[in-house]
Amino acid sequence: MERKELLAEIVKMQEAKAAYSIKRSQVAYQHMRDPALLRQYYRMKMQPMTDRLEIYGSSPTDIFIGRHNYPNVYIGPMVPPEFGDTSLMGMPEGWVHFSMETIVDFRSRLVRGMHLSKVTDVEKGRVQQQVRDLALADRPADSEVHFARKPFVKMALMDEVQPFGPSALMKGFEVYNTSSNRKIERLYMDTDAKASTAIKELYQKGIQVSRIQKSLSAGLFGLKNNRKFVPTRWSITAVDDTLSKDNLKEVKGFSPVDAVYVYYHVSLDNRWMIIFMPGSWEYESAEAWWPKTVWNVDGTSISIYSSYEGYDGRKEYAEIGGCYYAARLAVTEKLKELRRQAVVLILREVHEGYLMPVGVWNVREHVREALAAKPDILHSADDIFSYIKSKMDIPVSDWIRNCRVLREMLMQRKLYSYIK
């Protein structure tokens, strides 16, 4: 029996032991309506994988670099107990039409291996090399992970990072049958190119944003002596920020939009409204979280947060976190396509059905999806306020109190009435 067939048979026997508990847990999510129940289901899905000291399967070229105790962090692969084409598990660009339960279902099968490393040790050690090979791989790679102790479940709620399954310290890790992505490998071999140069070049060549983020996290880019592992949370925002700023260099040279373009979209119980208004580049993103949603679990009223930048950008990290930069990338892509610039306002209502954070890909990909549709065309501030009232549950007055762009629009409307 060949090695791959033998490993597949081992996995089959391991999974048979856990089949009953998985089947029993599947009944649960059909009736879930709050974060606590979904997290409990999430734990139940992961439980069978906490009773083993090894995992054999095809990693979807997924890795995770921690940030705690930086610059000494945990690095390692994400591996499911199954072989075959698992690429979708690590490709958020393909998840836009999935339900929350579906995302939880397949992401909970990814077990995270952990190995302590200095962030500067990207070229040192066997595990570091294997992590690098996995990040370079062009397709799912057969992997074998042996743990020092049984995996544990830690419910970490991180809006930047998509969920994953149990974690465990590794004592051994091997990757087989890998073939490198040639475009990424070429930038890896170019030790004279800055990381920002590699990020932009791969994006221009059509490499998915999620692949670029993993590559940056694995320390594949940068000047030879400057390369290091980048915590996954940081790499996601760094790529969104770098690419959207680069897009803006071109966008700011275009003429403003000639009318108000409004895009509306609903997904994962999030309501998205993206408004392009005539004027030089400004950007604001506002989020309203309903009570019982993950960032407002114990609240009794709706919480609204917003972040803003003018034509010259912003220096401080956005108050609403990585979502701000993910959405900015999507809107600058659309403005490049239109060959226009605009004052951009994003309104996001997060309703109770958004039971747990699934990562900022949710923002980037659903804003992209919204912007792919035909917009409604409006022509005045009154039209904008009426449109918001017709589509969003939160009163227009609450949006105005929390959004600088809307307050300035209201003020300009009042001043114009005096001029007339």
C-alpha cells in the first residue's frame, strides 16, 4: 500500500470513531439564533479532533502565525483530517455565497499546529522550512503533523481572521508532494525587492489577496536581511492597506463621479450600503452592531462606530479595525474600473444573524460583490437621506450623528439654501 493510501486509511479509521458525535451535533445549528449556541456547536464540531496526537491530510496551503509574545510567536500549518482538494477551506474569495453554518463547518475541521519561533528565523529550522514550502505551494499539500499533546479548543473571536479548529503544540511536521506557485516563488527568490513591491506586483498579476497575505505572513517577501514572519492578523491588514493606497495614487488622478451611485447588498445578515458621491477622494466606513451580535453581546442598544479619512489619508490605525482597510481596497478597485474618484461612504448594519466574526474577507468580498451590481443613481442630498431611510433599519438621524460625511452633507445643504 502506498504512503498516501495508508495515511488515508488511518484517517478513515480515526474519523469512524468520531462519526456518532458529529452526526449528533449537526442537529444543533439548525435552530441556533445567538452567538453562544453557535460557539457551542463550533466546539462540538471540533471535539473529535481533540482526542488524537496526529493529523494526516491535505493542507489547503493554509498557515497561521500568532502575535502574542512577539517577536517570539507560534507558527505552523492548518491541516484537516482529510485528503483531496481542500483548497476552498483556505480561499475566502470563494465563500461569498456560503452560510455562516457552512463556513463554521469546514473551517472547524482545520487543526492548527504550533511551533515557537523567532520572527526573524524564517530561514532557520526544519519547521520554518516546511511552513515556507506550504505557503509557496500552488495546490493542497499532503501533510503529516504529530502533536506533543492533544489539541485544545480556544474560542478566540477575531474579526480580522477567519475561524479555525483546535490547536496543539507540534513535535513533528512534514509536507509532501508540493509544487510552488511560480509567480510567488519568483518574488521569494528576489531578495532585492521590498515586501511592498512584491505585494503590488503579485496583485497586478492576478494573485488572490488571500494568497498574498499568507505569503507575507510566511516571510516570503522583502530584502534578504529584513525578512520575518508576520502575524496573520497584521499581514491581512498590511496587504489591504498597501494595495488600496497604491490604487489611490491612480484614482486621485481621475475626475469625480458625475452623480450619486448607491450600491446595496445583504449577506450573512449584514446590510451593506456603499455610496459614491461627487467630489475629491474622502472615505468613511461606519458599522452598526445590533445587541446580541458578537461585538455587542451584552448591549441593550445599537452600537455605531466609524472611521474616516480625507484626501491625504490617515495616520492612526482605524477605530473599526481591519474591516476599514478591507473595504477600502474593494472601493478603490471599483473606482479604478470606473476611472473616477469620489467621496465614499459605507454603511454596514450587523444584525443578530451575524453570530460570530468570520474574518475581514467578509467585508472585502461582500463589498466587492455589492459593487459588481448595477447601482441606483441619485442626484441630491435629499435623495441620499431618503434612500438610507428606505433600506436601513437605523434611523437616518443616528447615521448622521455618527458619520462625518453625512453631517458635512447636511451642513452644505443648509448653507446652499441660504445662498439661494
